[in-house]
Amino acid sequence: MGLMTGTGPLGRNPTGSFNFDPPPPGRSLYIEPTPKRIRAEVGGETVADSLRALILQESGLQPVYYFPREDVRMELFEPTERHTKCPIKGEASYYSIRVGDREVKNGAWYYPEPIESAAAIADMIAFYWDRVDRWLEEDEEILVHPRDPYHRIDVLPSSRHVRISLEGELLAESTRPTALFESNLPSRWYLPPEDVVAELEPTDTVTHCGYKGQASYYAVRLGSGDTVRDLVWTYTDPFPEAVKIQDLLCFFNERVDIELDGERQERPVSAWSRGVKETVPQPR
């Protein structure tokens, strides 16, 4: 289970419980070294390259890499007037990054004098993920956010009877689903295309997952003539860790009615309950 995000044990809405008094939800901070080589590129230039990066996890946020100053090309960084305060890290100062004619305004930050509980990141440099052009863990480009070392995906073949409907209309039915269990997310049921009877129409929506890859979406046309946008997704070229779901189709549990072995499932509540939106909580 992911340590800090969603319903993780130190997240803002944990589903489980400890046998000791943990920090209040939303107040946890965990910092550890990563054994990976981490690189960040802007404008075709490597602006940070480290074998000594730290990965910081904070309740409710995706992980953040912090680089030793010696592993950052500081000649490309210009101090700015921006300062922010974090109740569990302290006051941050910011840099803009300039590579040739390219400027990334306030793209990096550091804590010159962090509070005691965050002393490990003193004077180390972190970056807004989406303001950097390219990120590498070893020699593999990574998307969306750093991979949480405590996040996992289990992709398992199943013989459960899955029946999916909406407004009483059958959309899909299968006894050969592939179940995907992912930290802090609802269980997902990926079905062979032959077991989907709904009329599907491709949309232009694309989202990215740091653990599965790039997903494309379909709208569903109901018998009433109504169209429900982005109700189904698929991964045509998933990461190796998720190759078992390649080209299978998955419906949002949050927006359809699912029966498992004849038992009606409650619709989970998540960020996707009202449709697709690709949002990644930003560090503070």
C-alpha cells in the first residue's frame, strides 16, 4: 500500500488502524535515500544528476526527489523573491532555471533552515515535477510523479463472474476478468473486448499513470441514445509491470453498477466519481 497517498496508512484518510498513536492524518513526513540514479532535464540539458538523492513523502502528496546541491548545475539557477511556508518543513526559497532562452520561473525550491523534523533536506534542491521536461530513474523515463517505493500493483487472472450495467442496461459480462489491485485505489476489473456488449466510441482523452503507462478512453452509447463520455479505458502499451492488462477494457466502478458473482457492489467514491481528470497533488 502506498505510504502517504489516498487511504494509505499515513495518508489523510487511512482505512486501517495502528496499535500505537500515529501522527495525525495529514501531518506525516518520511525521508529516505533512494538507491536509484535520478536525473532531471530542462531544455535538453541535464540540470540535476545524482546517486545520492533523497525521496520525501508527505501526507496526501506524491513523493518528491531532493538533490544534494553538489549534484545540481547551480550555474543555471537564479534566486527569486518567492518564499512559502510549510507547517512540517519550514520556509522554502525558490530558484528559476535558465537554459539558453528557456526560463522555468520558480521551478525549484529549497529549505535553507528547515524545522528540526525535516533537517535531512536542509539546502537540498527539489523541482516541480511538471515544470521539468524529462525525468529519469536510472535510464528509464518516468511519468507523472516519482514512483512510490511503497506502492504496488497486483494483476491477477480471475474466474469471478463480473456483470456491468448502467441504468439497467447490460454493458459487459465476463467470467474471465483480470483483476487489478492497486494501492489506495478501488479494485479494477479488466475485461476482454469480446465480453463487452456496449457500443464504444473512442474519445480524445488521454491520462498517464506512473505505474501502468498511458491510457486512452471510450465513451459508451446507451440504448436511449445518450452518450456517457470516458466511461471505459484501456492500455495499449502498458509498462512491463502491467502488461497483463494490455488491450483489455475497464469500466469506472465509480460510475457503473457492478455485480461480482451475483452480488451488487457499492460504487466507490474517488477523484474519478464525476469523470476523468488527471490531477497530481503538487508539493508545498
